[in-house]
Amino acid sequence: MGNRVTRDDFEWVYTDQPHTERRREILAKYPEIKKLMGPDPQLKWVVSLMVLTQLVACYLVKDLPWKWVFFWAYAFGGCLNHSMTLAIHDISHNVAFGNKEAKWNRLFGMFANLPIGVPYATSFKKYHVDHHRYLAGDGLDVDVPTAFEGRFFHSPPRKILWLFLQPVFYILRPLYVNPKPFTGLEVINVAVQLAYDLLIYSLWGPKPVFYMIAGSTLAMGIHPISGHFIAEHYMYFKGYDTFSYYGPLNWLTFNVGYHMEHHDFPSIPGSRLPLVKKIAAEYYDHLPYHTSWVCVLWDFIFCDSLGPFARVKRKYKVAKAE
């Protein structure tokens, strides 16, 4: 339990991210993949049903003992809310209403945000663009941990703590690594979310509000679904900085596990990403992939070659202001 991580720095590389070139090659060979791009007409109905389900759940937990509120927040609400963050991820790529209706995608993201309890959707969109454009970019991609995280969270107990604190780092890291001005849409997102939380509190008391926020927080920590945070870009095989997961939890997470395919084609909705792998199988079948997010978390904690430093990092010749 006391083994320290053997890495003392990130894996610095001096090549461009692989997704741009692979996208070009695949489209040249399989131009029909372009037909998969565009909005997913089912997404808005699935998300609306999830919001309604969590509204009903808030009513059902209002009179439960606190221990059962906590249990259902982790076992049910957390699963649904984490799934909702991944719906917001899809929505951030404008696949709910299409690229021509960016405003409606942003507003729908705020609607999807409601059961999460904390305003999140608009800020996520603002930073997620850089994650794709400047993957692993030093000072640009806020998905990459800081050097402090790499140095401090180096042993199994500390890595467990780091996993529990993932929500905190996802909130604070952008403010340190790549601060950006607060936008008008973010103000609206905050106002809408606070109004919804206050409405739930006034109707049914504090337990439903706790259920929403605790579920979101717990499910982003040590939780089977949260394994995708580590699986997507941590360097389980040297030389690779993006990995896919092919397993049953994709059914609950809008196919976010098809992450190699997603970075190759971010404008294709999650529901169609398996078709990308099927059409262009020779580009994906030979790549390393995960089959269990639980195993990903276990290996991350106890393997001394894995930790916050186990990330590829690049320097891009671009000013932050861009």
C-alpha cells in the first residue's frame, strides 16, 4: 500500500495529436462517415426523461432517513447524474439541435444541468473546445492534472484521496491552468440552477437538494462510472494518450467509452460512434482499449507506473488568448 509512483513528470511528446491525421485518412477512405455527423433526434427526449426521473426521485427521497438519502444518492442518483454530465458532453458538441442552432444547444445544456444541482454545462463547453483542439496542451487542456497533483498524489492512499477529490480539481484546475472570463451564458446557467435548487428546497426541503448534489459529487469520485475519467487519456500503454472502452457501461454513458472514435469525429453523436468503429474497423481494432472501468480504477490506484503524471503532454505554438 505504500508503493510510490515511479514517474516524476508527464510524458512530453513533440508530435501532433494523432486524431487529426487519422480523421483525414478515414474520411478519404470512407466518405460515408460524414453522413453520421449531425444532430441526434432522440437525445433531447432521452435527456428530458432523465430530468423528469430525477425530479420524481427528489420527491421520493424527501421523507427518507438521511442514511437512505445518502445511499440512493450514490447508487441511483449518482449514476443518473453522471450519465447526465455525459449527455451534456454530447450537447456541448451541438448534437442535440445541430451546429446551426448553437443557442438552443447551450440552453438545452442548462436544462440537462438541472438535476446535477451545480451549474456546470456552460463552463464545461467553454473549456471542452480546447480539450479537443489542443489535446494534452500545456496550459491549454485543463483535463491534464497539474504538476502539484502529480507530485503529491503519488501513493495508493493519496491516489484514492485524489479520486475522491476529482470534482474539486475539475472546478479549480481551469481557474489555475487556463483562466477565462466569466460569460453571460454562465451567469444565466448559475441563475437558472440556483432558481431550480431553491424551488426544490422550498417544495420538499433539504434532502432532495442533498440527493442531487451529493449524487453528482460521489459519482465523480470513486464510482464505477467515474472510471471513464481515467480510462480516456491516462497512459496505460506508452505512446498512446487516448483510449476507448468497449463494455456495458457505454449503454448508460452515451457511448463516451468510444473515446478514440469521439476524438477522431467529435461532431458525431455518441449514439453513432459504434458505427464509426464498425465502418473503419482496421483503424481501431489494433489499438489498445479497456473493457472494465472498475479495473481501470484498481490499476490506477495500485500500479506504481500510474498516477496523475501518467499523461501525455504537448506544447502548442498558440497564444492562450486565442
